[in-house]
Amino acid sequence: MQAKYQLKTAIGNGSYGRVYEATLNNEPVAAKVLHPTLIHPTIVKKFREECVLLQRLNHKNVVKLIQFNISNSSSPVLFTELLACDLEEYITNLKPEKIPFPEVVSIILDVANGLVYLHYEWAIIHRDLASKNILLTNTRQAKIADLGLAKFYCGKQGMSASPVPGTPLYAAPETHPKPGTTSPKVVYNEKIDIFSLGVISMEAINGREPKCDPVVFDTDGRRIPENKRRKDDIREMGDHRLRGLVLRCIEDNSDKRLNAKEVVEWLQKEKSIIERKNTTVQRRQRRTNYLPTLKIIPLGNSATGKTCIIQRFKDNCFPEEPTTPSTIGLDVFIKNITLNGKEFSLRIDDTSGQERFDSITSSFLRDADGFLLVFDVTNRQSFEQGIHRTKTLIDHHLDDCACTILVGNKVDAGDKREVTRKQAEELAANLGVRYFETSAKTGQNIETVFEELAKEIYNALDLSDIGTYPQKNPCNGAVHLRQELGQEQTEKFRLNLSQRCPCC
């Protein structure tokens, strides 16, 4: 049965023909009409076979092939979902502005996820990945389109195919045949799509079409390195956070390039950092004049001096009583700090260090920016068991964006010490963190540990551009325990409180 469709406005040219905005059975679609020069029985047969298979593809980051129409009396037509625009058009329309960094990460991550699907689930190489073939929804979700030149990948040994099948600006060097060769074929693998993705990333970063020397080989027939051919694009990227990713994607040797899964992993880390930066901005509180807020949680066994450390940092005081009661539930302390000329608020959550509160503590670890792993140098158990327990808790609930410092407290105790500095430094080295020794009683290194942890967070999240992140309307009044933890966790804290302190 022939599809009932109506072509409307031409919206672009694809590898096989012109693309139109159209309707198919009264539904809006994109229709690609093949060039008349391609209407040949052999080509049409191959085209039909590919369409049948491509119609089975189903992924949020690959444009869906809805239907195709092949007849003897007209040019073949294929229909796909209709999206807002392509990436090339989006970049052009933004000029002189560039795509914001969080959006660049999101778009390129979408494309990489689409490549993971094509490369690993279907063994398909796109072969013509370019910004014009990356379509965007109204919410900037990216989808890979125009699979007209796609080929099935035959394994690690590579595939033999026609040279330079796609758009030259985005084509990997191995798809260009050497001068003087008589073979019309070149051998390559799925890494040509990764190369194209690197070029697309540069385009999104720089906000313009790629510049590339059209000469691929020098006069002696040697291939010109890509970092030389694309030096203007690379220079313009500057120290952009995705520069390293781009350079790994456009390596001359395809074996040195990342694969699609590795690109996704790289970008997921950047996305996690972006989400944490958003949290830093939205976490601001009225009592701090709505400054971006870094959340820090000291963790460790009970009686290691976490509360005393916090009080010494916040108020520069030490309790006169010989002992300080263990924290029940959660206390929140706020103090402002300046990092690289920018004002921030440190929110320090003082939690219970006792074993039975672990299930409660873990529920609010996930949005913390940094941790102080605190042990008592006069208590070996707090060092050997307590640090291992808390570090395991952190690793279980957080990604590698959270910063951590190991703290040995009560160094004023003199000959009562059970953990040596060397032992603590060895543990810190094994954990991949820095170590500081403190005394809440004398104030030794108290400010230092908080300042150094805040600096680590600043650098890890690259908070230099924090002012560009949008802010929601500030909350009314100070943040209360119920607002922070939710009613269920709050009631748990109150239950524990009542069990230990009847007067409450």
C-alpha cells in the first residue's frame, strides 16, 4: 500500500537527496526524496534492504525511520520523525554567541550514546557524521540522522569501502586514499565516526564551521598530521574543558582514539560535575545572602572530635567541658569563605558518628561536595576501622567528583598517641587523598583543612564560571531540617533523639 504523503518546504540536502518538511497520513514528518540519478535497480534494491533494517532501529538518540516508499513511477522516499533543527543551523543562529558549556556536553553525550547503540548493538558505522546530520528537538536533545551512507561493520579487522564517503571537513584521515594508489577502496573501522564526533565537538565549542586545510598529503605523499591541518580550530578551543576529549577523538592513528563507550564515560563525568555546580548554586540560603553553597560533611567514628573541629572553625572556640556530648542526628553550620576572589558559603553538616546512624547518614551524602575523614590519633580503632567504614560509605553513594581529605585530630595529646604520622600518610596515599593533622583544642590546622578542601572542590568542579549558572528564586527563610532531609528522615532523627534524651 502506497503511503499518503505531501511534500511542503525543502529543509535541507542529504547524502541521497533533498529533505522536505512533509506530512505522512496527516502527521508531520521529514521526507527525504532520492536523487533521480540514483534510481537504478541495483541501488534501489540495496536501498530497500537497508531501509528494512534501519526501520528496526529504536534509540532516543537516533532519528527514527518511520516508513519508506519505493515505486516504479517516482523517486524513492523515506520518512523520519521531524525535529526542530540541525546542529549546524543551531550554531549558526546563535552567532555571535556560542553554545553554553553544559549544553555542549549534553549534545555531544547524546551523539556518543547514539554511536554506542549503532556500533555495539547493531555493528553499524554511520560514515557521514557531521553537524548537519545531528538533529535537535525543542529541548536540545540530539539525535543522529541521515543513515543513507551507513554500513555494517565487519569487525576489528576493518572494512573495505569507498574512500571519503561523507562530508570532507569531518572525514577521518584513513578514509582518504593515498595519492597514486590504483585501488578505489580504503580500509577503516568504527573509529571514523569517533573522529567525526571530535570535529563536531570542536565546531560546537568554537561556535563556527570547522576550518581545515583541504590538503591531506604533502608533496612527498606523506599524510599531514590532523593537529596541523586543524591547528586553527584547536588553537581557538583554548583550555576548554573538552579540549582533551577532542584531541583524543581526532588522533591520526585510529587505535589511539577513544571508542564510543569511552567518550560516553568521559562526558558522563563532565555531566556529573555540571549537576554538582547546579546544586552548588541552587543550594544557597537566605542567611548567606544567597551565595553559592559548598556542602561539606565531616565523617568518622563517634568521639573523634568532629563537632569540636567544626566549632573551632566556625567560632574559633573550644568547649570548656572536658567532653562534648555526641551529636544526635544532624546539626548544620554555615560560614562564608572567599575562593579565588569569589564569595561562597560553606555548609558543614555535623552528623552522628555512631554505627547505628549509618543508614540515616547515607541518605544525604549524595549531594555533598567534600568530606573530612576524621580519626582520633589516640584511638587506633577510629583509624583502622572507622576510616575504612566511612570511606566505603562514601564510595558506595558518590561518584569521583566528591573531594576528600584525611584528618588526624587530637595531635595535642602528646604521648597518648596511638597512630603515627607515617601510618596516616601511608593510608592517605593508598586512598589517593591528602592528610592533615589537627587539634581542635589548640586550633592547629583547623582553618587549613576546611580551606584546602574548599579549594579542591573549587578546582574539581571548575567553579570559575559559577556566575553563569542560572539561579532559581531563592527560598523563603532559613533552610530547616525537614526541608533538607524530608519528613521521613526527620522523624527518624527525632525518634533517635527521644530514645537517647527523654527530656527532648
